[in-house]
Amino acid sequence: MDRAVPTSPGERILTLDIIRGFALLGILVVNMVSFSGWMDQPATLPDQVAAFIVNVFFSGKFNSLFSMLFAIGFTLQLERLEQRVGSQARWIYVRRLLVLFVIGIAHAILVWDGDVLHMYALLGFVLMFLRNVSDRTVVVLIAALLLVPAARSVALLLFATPDWTAARLAVRQEYLAAAVAAFGSGNYVDAVVQNFSALRSDYFTAFGLDALLLLGYALFLVTMLIGLLAGRHRWVQRAAEKPALLRRVQWWALGIGIAFGVAQAIAERYTEPSVPSAWFIALRTGYSVSRVALMVFYVAVIVRLANHARWRSWLMPLAAAGRMPLTNYLLQSVLCTAIFYGWGLGYWGQAGAALQLGLAFAIFFVLQIPLSLWWFRHFAYGPMEYLWRLASYGRRPSSAMVPQSAG
């Protein structure tokens, strides 16, 4: 029986790496709002346009894309492991998820409190449990989970008391005040203490668990289940076999995504944070549907482009970034907290939506893509990917360096 070894560079699927690179750009755009500490409503026309673009075309769409890719990777990796080591595969993958969980918790506490890696790791165990259920069961689960945010908003509108709403607002205001103090003007220790406090609040208070489970884990699980189906049936790899169907999916997904995204953006103008209202139902419904629809649209476009030689050559830099998604995701957090937090350059609360959008594109295209291209001229794995594989498999990958003749 073959030894358990990490996926080699030669086994990677180019189209999936391109999509991962694209997802990294979108994640940075969305996370920039949190990194920057900007809390005011956009006042200038450029900021209003930028905020609208981010809300409709980016918000929720790229972490959903990343989570879908995580599930596709889960399906492919576990299948390869089972071919190599049989029944040991599950235990090796459990170790892989545990290592990712530790990395995510360290990231959440030491760098930025918006980490999603530990959430992916925990949902990875759910995927292991659901891996062999029927397609019909998966589809039913997806449909049910899509309704969760709107159902939560309806329940709050019907049953939330004024005292509950007041307490919810107080918790929100307390967090914002603590974040401004720790991230805006505090030192690094202050930031770490606040990160830990936020993580503890998310998992060990009723308000935190309510939002985290029903607006976080439930939505991530939707796109992970879509990724489970995509990996099971090789949808991305086989998409070029049915170009007409792919085009129809692309345009239908775009229409649905924009319609619900605009509804979300409109509803957002009439909602108050943590205050139940009918507008919140429209907001949550628009967000839930548009994030999935536009995610599907983006995937369909990239798959179509990646199957044309000319476009594929233009997309190759994205593939380089997508080959080390863990490294680039963590690097984004380190760079942006260093720019905005008080322990760094201290630009907290000073960058509006337009500047945030421009800065995100600059960091990705001027720094991360060139760095990724340079890295893979010398190494076969990203630095954090290498460490993740080392901890997961208990041995170094056999080809960590790129042969000189290939450089």
C-alpha cells in the first residue's frame, strides 16, 4: 500500500487554483472593512459607489467561494488518501483538520478576530459525517439552511422583546467601543486581549452563539455542501463538456444574484444593527440567495475562461496565489492589521470605502501575486502550506524545492 503523502504539485487542478486566487482577492476586499475600522456611512460619491459595489458583488460571495473550494478539496484529498492508505485516510484527515483549527485559533487571537479557518476546520468534521449521504439529502439540507437567516429574522420580529433588543444593542456597542480602544489606539497586547475577548464572546455567550451559528456556520455549510456535490461529481473538472449548460447557469446565476443583491443593498439602508424589523427579513434573504448565486456565476465564468488557452495564460497569476491560499490569507491579515491597528501604522478609521477597495486591489496585485509567482519559481509549496502538510502527515513533502532545471 502507498504511503500517505500530501498532494503533489503535479496533482493540482489548475482551474481550482485560479478560482482560489480569485477568491483571495474578494476576501481581502470584504475583510478590508473590518481591518480599517471605518464605521461611518459613506458620504462622498466615490465612497457610496465603492460601498455599493462591495455590498452587491463582494459581500459574502467570496468567503462562500472559499468555503466551497474547501469542500471540493476535502472530497478530492480524502479520496486520494483512501486510494493510498485505505482506512487510515480518515484519521489522517482528522489530524489535518485539527492542525487547521489550531492555526485558525492562533490567527484569531494573535492577529485578527475575523478568522474563518477554525470554522472551516470544525465544518470539515461535519463534511466527514455527511460525506456518503445521498445527493437528495444534501440538496434538502442546502435548501433548509438557506432559509435559516430569514427564519431567524422572522422569529426575532415576532418574539424578541424590547429588553432583548436593548441588551443586544448594548453588547454591540460594548464590542465596538472595546475594538476602537484596542485596535485603534492600543498596543499589540491590547489587540490580542480584545481578540481573545471577542472569540470567547462568540462561543460562550447566548448573543454570540446566536449570530455565529445561524449567520455564520449555517451559511458556510450551505456552500460547503455545494462543494461536496461539486467534488463528488467533478462539476468543475467536467464543466467544459457541456458549454451550453454552463452558459445558461452563468447568466441565470448572475440575474438572480444581482436581483437579490440589490434587494439586500436597499434593505440595508433601512435597517438598524441588532433591531428586528421586516427590512431585516429582506436583508437576510437577499444576502443568503445572492451570495450563493453570484458565487456560482463567478465559478462559471472562470471555468469558461480557463478552458480557453489565451484567457488561461492571463489567469495563471491568479493560480499562483491560489496555490498557497493559507499563506496569502494569513498574510493579508498581518499586512492589514499592521497598516490600520494602533500597534502598526495607526490608520484605523481613516480609510473610506473607495480607499479600502483600491488598497485591497493594490495589496493583491502589486504584492501578493508577484510574491506568489516568485515563491513558486523556487519552492513547490507555500510556506504555511508546507508547515500544514508537515504537521498533518508527520513527514516532510518529498519535493519542497523546485528543481533548478524548472526554474
